[in-house]
Amino acid sequence: MARVGGIEAGGTKCVCALGTGPGDLEIDAIPTSTPDVTIRSIVAFFKQREPVRSIGIGSFGPVDPDPQSPTFGYITSTPKKGWTNFDFAGAIRETLGVQVAFDTDVNAAALGEFRWGAAQGLGTFLYLTVGTGIGGGGMVNGRLMHGKTHPEMGHIRIPHDRVQDPFAGSCPYHRDCLEGLACAPAILARWGQAGESLPDNHAAWELEAQYLALGIVNWICTLSPQRIILGGGVLQREKLYPLVRAKVAELLAGYVEAPEIVPPMLGDRAGVLGAIALALGLDKSEPL
Amino acid sequence: MARVGGIEAGGTKCVCALGTGPGDLEIDAIPTSTPDVTIRSIVAFFKQREPVRSIGIGSFGPVDPDPQSPTFGYITSTPKKGWTNFDFAGAIRETLGVQVAFDTDVNAAALGEFRWGAAQGLGTFLYLTVGTGIGGGGMVNGRLMHGKTHPEMGHIRIPHDRVQDPFAGSCPYHRDCLEGLACAPAILARWGQAGESLPDNHAAWELEAQYLALGIVNWICTLSPQRIILGGGVLQREKLYPLVRAKVAELLAGYVEAPEIVPPMLGDRAGVLGAIALALGLDKSEPL
């Protein structure tokens, strides 16, 4: 199997890799600055490792992931300075002369877990990440989730008891959507302290689990996933897993059976491995 | 094209039809009583119209829609007396000696709208119905939504302002899930009057639109549908459409562009026509 390239483009760093899977990955992280500087560093990474026939990109967003669209592969309406309406896929394709596959960071991570990780053999599952933001991707009936554009799962509205939690929410668009209540910056703003420094017995974790469970219950009712992969920086706090599972079961109240809720098997390499899997998918002679 | 059968099985009636599409439907409604009595009436409808090669069923649920499962075609954990763990598809298949296709009522309706109605040409869309309950089905990437079982969209949790609306909710499982706040029986219980008899300027409609918009926003963020088909008894109140559209746009706050929100083009025949489409799909020589 020929080695292909993968790029997991995030708000603070772009992880680049070359390989065919988890066993042979050459990997490096590049700081995300302006598109010009960033693309130059990414190109340098791959130039040093030629030949590269194809590259997959899993990108922060919003993006246009529709191959039929004239702006396929663009980062669209991001507030990130300089990146608005940037033709990410085009820049890589033209500078390196490669085929490019392109999707959201979370759909890429979902594909990585599907190919090599916690979602192997499943047709309908979700990959959720809770960190600087809250994002979700996944598959329905064996296909990565796409629609008018792509899911923006973090921005769903959930019950917010302002007596129990007077924090107004940190989302600049919606204030107390799920992301605004439960992402890492929301934890920091609510408690005046980053989640990492809060003790295990702090009330923050019960509340965090409650919000994540409300989001997960809504996704279970909407999609009926066979499994939910839940990761991201906030989930480094491992006690969240049993708390979230218990609250999900309580909220479902026996009406629907909860699917398994598990950490990503590929850890923080899910995204870049998913980008590799996107690139492998370009070659019709390789199985998806 | 050979005529096929369709059954839309609901809690109060089963609509049976024979035909090939909207133009040639022979249709009749049978009261839903015990499975024995109901199946006997359904069988009589089709016996009088033989030959019938295949029948599609869109059923109230929960159901098992997985063709690989040993309980495929069963109604599973319904509270409806006598129907729990009833092999609906098997009863029709064996009594009439036909091939049977089986899915939820809302997925069937979604398929009907996809084939002949408001979802033609779309890959990712939702069909929602707001009546005795709230249900949703649809397609993602051109395939009907299935997973561990099937969506139970009405049971998502949304913000419920108990100062503005002290009504506790009517869902026996979750109290104030979306269905518990916004289905027809919730309107009746909250206002002491059925929706049909409330005037157009009653506060009920603003509140109803707010709850439906919160649900729809969550589905937009989760699935990014290209269009949302919104129907059911409660939507007979046509002023709800502009109200819901306005509130959806307000809640999305420009972060995501709202898809069109439209009534079913097939009206109350979407379900039974979808059941016909399910049956047509059994014949591999016919295009889906």
C-alpha cells in the first residue's frame, strides 16, 4: 500500500502525517498562523517526504465538504483571522500536485476510528470531542454525515437551569448552547479556574456530565447511534465517563436503550489518522 | 409497473393502499384494534384486490427495522395493548404470501416525500410530524435513517422556561421532552382546550412555535438537512409555519443557515405512499 498524506488542521496547530495507518505514521505538528505561512510549512513537510500521491485534510470549520460545490475544500465563515473563504484543498492540491480529500476534523476523526479504532464494523455512530469547542461527526448507514453542509453539533440547545448554574454561557452566537455551557473555556469562565486544575470532587464535574448527557441523549434520540465515541481535552478527566453514562441512562428513562459511550481508541491521533483514511479512500483500488 | 401494497399503521387506524404511486391509489382505512382483528381486516383488503406481490409497512413503534435481525418487522416495546413484540411483517408475509418491506411510519413518509413529494432529489432531509406524538425520520446521504434501532426524535430535551410555561410536560417517560411540551395532547393539557379550538391570536401558538423551533434547531445542528418537511395535525394551523421559520432563524443567530421548512407535499398520504415506495423498493428491477 502506498503511503499517503494526512493533515488535521486545528485552530492552534496542524498535524501532518505520512503513512498508511497507525503502524507506520511519520508525524509532525505545525503551528496554525496565517494561511500563507501555515501552507508553506505544511508543503515543506510533504516535500521532504515525496513522493506523496494524495493527501486527506480534516479541517476546523465551518468548511465546504461537498465535492460537487465550486467552493469544495474551502474554509468558509470561520471567525479565525485570514482563513475566511480560504481554498485549503486547492492550495494543497496546486502546490503539491496531489489529489486531495477534504472533510471536517470530526468527520475525519470518525473515519479514523471507523477504519482502525473504536467504530470498526459499525454503520451508524458518533465521534464527539469536547475541548476548546464541542464538535461532532460520524456515520449514518456507513457514510460520513453530510447534508446542506456538515453537522455543527456543539450548538444544540439543552435545558439550562439558571438557579443551579447562573453562568450565562460562553458561545458568542448562542450564549448557552451546549458548547457555550460545557466546552473548556466555559468551565474556565464559570469556575474561574481551568478544568485541569479542578479537583475530582469539584461540583464542576457533575454539572459538566449533566450537560454532556443532555446533548448525548438528544443525539441518541435523533440518530440512534450504535456507539458514541467521546473524547477531547475535557474528557481527560476520566471520571466523566461513568458520570455521563449514568446520567444518559437516567435521562433516557428506559424509553430507548443507551449505546456504549467509549473513549477514542486512537486517542489524539484519531483526526490525523482519519485524514490518512480520507486520502486512502481516494484510491478506488483500496478498500474504504 | 405492477401494483404493490402499502400499509401505514398508526395507533388509531391502519391505512391500506394498492397502487404504484399518487396517481392510481386504491385506499382504505381500518381501525387499529387488537393485532388479530386488525390483521384480519388488512388481509381482507388485499385479498379482495389480488394479485399483490409485495407490501410495504410503515408502522408506529418502537419497531425493529433491521432486516438482519431475528425480530425484523416486529413492533417491540410499544405501550399499546396487545402489540408488544408483535411480528407485524411476519403476520402479513405469511397470511398473504407476499414479500414485505418494513420501516417506521415517519421513515416511510420521508421515503414517500422523497419519491413523489417535497424531498425529490435531496440526499439529506427530515420529515417531522407533530400530532398525538412528535416523530421524525428522514435520509442522510440518500439512505433512510437507521442505527442501533431508529430515531425517536420527539424525545429530545430542549430548554423549558418554567416561569413562562409552568406546564410540567405530558411525556410519561420524560415529562418535558419536546413531545411532552409540544404534541397535541400537551397543548390540550396546558390550555384546557384542544389546539383546533384555540384562536389564531392565542398565546399557545407563539409558545408552540418556540418549542418546535428549538427542536428543529437541534436537528439542523446535528444533521445539516437540506430541507425540513414539517407536518402532522398540529401543523394544520398554518400560521405556525412563518412563526417557526422566524424563530429558527433567530435561534441559529446567523451561525448556520436554516434550510427551507415546508409542509409535506403529499399531505396525509405521505405515510401510505411511502409504504408503497418501500414495497416498490423490494423489486430490484424498479428504480428506488
